[in-house]
Amino acid sequence: MNRWIWILVLTLEAAAAGIVSEVRAAVAQRNFALAERRLEAYRAQQGVTSEMLEALSWLGRGALAASELDQAEAYAAETRKLALEQLKTRALDADKRLPVALGASIEVQAHVLAQRGQRSEAVSFLRRELDTYRNTSIRTRIQKNLNLLTLEGKQAPPLEAREWLGPQPPALSELKGRTVLLFFWAHWCGDCKAEVPVLARLKARYSSRGLVIIGPTERYGYVARGQEAPPDQELRYIEEVRRRFYGDLPDMPVPVSEKNFQVYGASTTPTLVLIDRQGVVRLYHPGDLSFEELSSRLESILG
């Protein structure tokens, strides 16, 4: 590649990363006016890019977090409109930022509806979007948001366990009468590793009362430092990570399946799911939780 073209590419990549980080920083301070100014200046120079759309999606997420529902809806609608324009000439997964932007716009719109008391409309909207984007990378994210609105109080979906690490995973149907904690993790996930001491304490306290911990994971197509890897090599790497970082949970069965992540909407890792003795989901939580939070939930289930 010509040296000057290479310099231009690096400059554009830096600008793209810069606008996302600048907008996120402003949103974190709830300075939406500053975020909008930065975004407008970038758009005037670069036009509508997937980076610009990802930055815009952060405005929607920030407004939702601030309970500014009308503003959040407006940001989400603008992100969605511009993303759909992009999809007229390119595939959704042609780069890594466009799916983030569109997925966030769907997420924000659904939660705006739910927070306005329009829960059934939010669920219907997410189901339509899931049908539309079932064969894309945002499928799992849409399912996550659908599960946040509908999964608690329902029977837990079965786990696929054709492939696993550690002990052979039991079917959830075989665990009726016991309480189950599903811990969805990824080999690259620092928050997952940080959750291990919490899970080990829970196991020590509650295994005698019937608690079973199962840790589903999946392949991501790469190993350490993002190096691409074929499935068998990645599986060996996942086993190395399991032995090194999850040694306090040696008897935790680890089903390895993309389908489990899709069904449970585990686009966030860790994702924690508590299932009661009747096989009913009592907690669905994308993200980590403290020992105290999980212990409190378990006590309420165990009675």
C-alpha cells in the first residue's frame, strides 16, 4: 500500500475511534449538548459513517439512562433511520460498528416503550426485529432485550450440550428439585473472571442446599490477543482459560454452544440466570452481580 494512503487510513481510523470515545465521554457527564456538537462537527467533515452512527447510538443510550425518554427515542429513531439507509448498499455485518449502532437503537426504542408502560408494544417490536435480523450478529442482542422483558417467570429454555468441557452437563429437566445458576462467560471476558470468587462463595454456601452452577460458553473465532483460530484450536484455548482462571469451580459443567447464547440472549458477558426448583427463571441479569445480591436472590428462592 502506498505510504500516503496508509497514513490516510490510519488517520481516518483514529478519527472514527475518536468520535465514539468523545461522544461517550460527554454522555457519561450527561453533557448531551457537547456530544451533539462533536457529532455534528464530525458529520460535517466525514458524512454519515458507521462510526458516526455508533457515536449517535451512545446518545440514545445515555438519554435512556438519564430517563429522558423523549430524547432517547429521538436519538434511537435517527440512528435507526440512518442505519437503514446504510443497509441499502451494504450488509449489516460488513463492519463491526454498524451492528452496534443498529442494535443499540432497537434496544433503546424497546426500553423507552417499556418504561412508558407499553410493555406489550415493546415485546411485539422486539419480536419483529428478531425475525428481521435473525441471521445477523445482532440476533443475540435483540433476544437479550426480549428476555429482559419476558423471561422471568417462564420455564427456562433447555441447554444444548452436544459439546462441553469439564463434567458432562445435565439437562435442565434432570435438575428439577434443585436450584440452578447459569453463568454465561467468554474466554476474553475480564468481568467473567472477576465473578469467579463470587460463584465459588455461592457454591460453598449453597451446594448443600441444592445449588448447581453451569457455565455455558461459546467460540468467538479467535484466541489470545485476537488471533484468528479454527474451532478445534479455540476449544483448546478455552480449556486453558477454564483451567487457569476457573480453577475454583472445577466441577462446573461448561456446555460450548452458540445456540445457548442465542436462546438466552447472552450478548453481554457475564449473563446470570437463576432457575428455581420447578425450572422457572427467577432472575435474568446481563452483567455481573455481587455475592450479596445473588445470595439474597437465592435465599428468596430456597426459602
